[in-house]
Amino acid sequence: PNKVYGDAAFTAPAASVTVPLGQTAGALSYSAGSGACTLAGTTLTISSAGTCSFTVNAAATGNLAAAAPQTCNLTIDKKSLSVTADNKTRAYGAANPTFTATYAGFVSPDTAAGLTGTIAFANTANATTAPGTTPITPSGQTSANYTINYVAGTLTISKADQTVSFTTVPTLSVGATATIVASATSSLAPAYSSTTPTVCSVNAVSGLITVTTAGTCTIAANQAGDANYNAAPQITQSITVGSGSQVIACGVAATKTYGDVPFAIPAATVTTTPSGVTPTGALSYSAATGACTLAGSTLTITGSGTCTYKVDAAATASLNAAAQQTCTLSVNPKSLTVTADNKSRAFGVANPAFTATYAGLVSPDTASSLTGTLAFANTATATTAPGTTPITPSGQTGTNYTITYVAGTLTITKADQTISFGTVPTLALNGSGTITASATSGLAATFTSTTPLVCSVNVSSGLITVLTAGTCTIAANEAGDANYNAAPQVIQNITVGAGGQSITCGTISAKTFGAAPFAVPAASVTTSPAGITPTGALSYSAATGACTLSGNTL
């Protein structure tokens, strides 16, 4: 029978030699193995499939010549080689694994690398192919020494595993609802259930949790799988159900003004989440700053500007404490009126010190609590005519006040004046004299006689003419003008006596001691005024020195 590639080495088939009858053939020898074999002595070793050629020689004998060399051919068949695709498995949704094959029938040291071509595998499965089996069919290689038999393997697609994870975990409070969300790696919808039904319940499809009481709400998420996926391991999520929340809204206060009496803090309002929970926690107030102070729940205004305070709402069994709320209210400045006090003075004098009245200061504030210095504007001087001029205040400001300045009035009145007599003459019968008077205003005084039977007087010059003896009474007046009131009348009484007499001693001749007594020399009398005859009797008295007097005798 034919030899096959891979068979063991063997002895070359025995050749037969035909010789004449009665002759003996010469010894046979073999040589030159070629093609699919090699020759060593009489042993042939197969080296490949194909034709194995070798030469047979018959040596000469005594009677026979050597036979002509004979080439013999032997067919070496290909060896049978099985290429079997290895069985593979994968999960649904995964890519196909790398396909491999097992070779059965190689002659050592042959390997797959000695084959021609590249092995390939045919398979119809992809990532979305449903779980099951599909053939893995190898092909693509050939060989001169092998007859290749390809055997299909099997790709087994199993259901894929999946996991579930929570993606959204809500914060829960008593009375509230919230949605929990889970997702599966399969993209299949998970189902929800509550393992703490006394605390919470959950919609199996939507994941909407309804809280019934405080505690720990535990939600389980499952995914049962389908034709392509195994059921996912159950997962759970525990959520602490706290109390509801509170939000404080500041109360709204009526407009406040610096100086208003202390008042209760405007009532704050509290809203809750969930909205159905009643906020029963006590409100407390603290940390007033700015334009106010706080005592308990009473605010006392200390200035204008912004009053800031804080409000807290205490926790209850069903509500957490609220976040502290900072509240503000505006305090307007108080209206303050500064009115210049009305003043008056007489013409010709300096202005008085101007002052003002403050209406609206909040105790214990005073004018000194304001900023700046109070000033007054007024145009009057000492020579300003009687009348009125405004006194306009300005110059002060106050953080806590809106100041309105109101002008006062300076009233300038006519000045009073007085008259005093200067020169008062001595008057005598039939005489005259000039009287003078001056007014403190500097205006000229006028004169009148209130005793016209005794004397008369020139109204302007003050020249008095005596008409008779007696008391001459002169009145001085100044009627005033636009700047001065009329002066009080003053009077001056002047006694008008008899005329004056001057005695001139009579002339006497020289006398000698021892001479006889003699009459006093007749004296002469002159009058003033001169026109009056002296009729008064002359009398003599008080002689002294070198004589004595008796009557009119010396």
C-alpha cells in the first residue's frame, strides 16, 4: 500500500531480478533516493508527500553482467490534518472573543506556521445576538503534505450579568415626598420596594417615596433580568428621615423715625417644608446693631439709618431649627426746626446776640449734639433805619435729624433821646440872656416860655427877654425824626429879681484926728439896668477902724 507522509522510515521494497535459467542474480544495491524521501542503505525516510524515487542496481556475476540501474518510484500520500475551532463562550452584549483552533495530525516538528495561508473563522454573532449557540467555522489554510479537514467549534452566548446602583438619593423629611432613582447596567428599569414600611413607602415603578414618620427609610432596588440578562443582585439605600425644614421671613415694620418710642419687633413668619407641618418652635431675637438696641423682643431706636437684628426659630419634633435670618428696618431722621428768635433794638445801637429755638430734639439730645456751629445772617448795622430785617440761621447738620431753618425778625425801633440844659443865664428885670440845651440824638432842641408874662424866648436861638420880675420858665423840646422818638420835655426855672444897684462912696475931704463929728459923705447909686431910678433909702453901718458911726454921723 501507499505510504503516508509521516510514516516511519522503512526498508526499500525488495526488487526482483530476472536472470537466465540456472543463473544467480548479482547482489542488489540502492542509491540516489530523491523527491519525497531520502535513502540510507536500504532504508527510506519519508520527507514529504509526493513521489519517492530511488535506484536499484544488480551487481555483475561470473556469468552475468551487471544489470542496468533501475529507477523505482513510490507514492507518498498526504497526511490527514484536522483543524478544529475551539469552543468559546461569552456573555450577551460583549464582543466576540478571539477565535482559536486546535490542530490534530502534525508530523513532528511541523506546526501551523508551516501551513500556507492564514486561518480565518466565520461566525454570525455580534454583541446584540441573543443568548444561544452559533458555529465557529475555520478555513483559509492549505498544505502540500496534509489533507486538511476543518471542524467547526461552538460559540456559546450566555445571559449577561447586570448590577443596579442608585443615582439620585433624596433628602427626606416628615410628611414629604421625594423620588429615588436607580439604574441598571442592562438599562432595564429597576423595581423599588420599601423594607421599612412603617417609616416610608415607595412606588415600585416611579421611585416616589412617601414619608410617614421620622426614622430610617430603607429602599430596595431590584432588576429581574430578561432573555438577555440575569437578575441583578438586590441593593438597598438607607435614608435618614429628619424633621421638616423652616424658613424665616422678616416681619415688615411701619415707617420708623428717630425719636419714636420703643416698639415690638415686627412679627416674623415661618414657612415649612413640607408645607403641611405647623411651625411651633419659639422665635427668638438677637444681635441688634446699627440704629437700634434690643431687649427681649423690643427694639429701641438709637439713631437714624439701618437697624439690623437676627431671628431664630427653634427646632420641634417634626421640624429642624431654621437657618438664622438677618432682618433690617430703616429709621428715618427726625424733623428738627431751628427758628431764629425775634430780636429788637433801638436805632443806633449794635445788634443784639442772635439766638435760636430748637423744636424737635430727642431727649437727651441738645443743640450741641449737632455738627457744626450755628450762624446767623443779618444785614443790619447800627445806622440801619428803623424797620425789620430777617435773621437767617444756618450751619448745623445732624445724622439723626433733617433740619429746617426758619428765619426770625430783627425789629429796629426809633431811638429814645433826652435833652439837658447847658448854659442857664442869670436874668434881671429888663434884661436878656441866652439859654442852651442839647439832645442826645444830636438834633437841635427848640425853646418855649411857659411864663410868657415874665419872659419870652427865641424858639431856635434860646435868647430870653425878661418882661418883669418873677420866675421865668423855659421849656426845651426835640420832636424827633425818622430815627428818634420825641424827647421828653425838660424845663428850666430862672428867677428874675429887681435891677441891680451899685453904690459909689461919697467923696470927703481929709480929716484930722480930733476933728468934730461930721455927716457921712453922700454916696451915689447907679442901677442895672441903667434906666431904673434907685429909690431905696441909703443906710450906714459897721464903722470900723479910725471912726465910729452913729446914724449917719461919723
